[in-house]
Amino acid sequence: LLNLLTTDLRTVIADQVIVDMGTIPDNDLFDSVRAHSANDGMTDPDRLVANQRQPLKGSGFELHRVGDAQASRNIHAAIYDAYRLCHIA
């Protein structure tokens, strides 16, 4: 087993191994409202990392995918994504 945080490697003898392979997002809701959003559901990753406001192409609400809606990730990544998108005034 490899600890991704500490990079410690450990051998464990076990009777069973359960593997979590992540999830596949359900895009139905996102796809149904995307055309009505001011950013067409697109997030600019460079502006996100630089803590800059996301560009808007029209009027209306902003729509972004965070957490597992974007890629298989843990809850902390989802919260951090949402925080970075929402904290800029």
C-alpha cells in the first residue's frame, strides 16, 4: 500500500482487497442548464489557479463542475474547488 500523503510504502497480507475505482458523473442536469449559463459551463483553469474571476460570455448564472462532477476526487478537492470559484468578489 502506498500512502499518497506521506509516500510511505507498506506491504500488507490480506484475505480480500476492495478497490474503489471512482465514479462517472451524471451529466443530465448539467447539460440541461448549460446553455442558460453566463459561462457555458466552462471553467478557466489558469484563472482558477491564479485566484482571478472567471470570464463570462453573457448574462445569467455561473455554472461550474466541482468534485466528482468533474473527475473522480475526494470531498476535500471538491470543497477547495468550490471555495476558489466562489470566494472572489
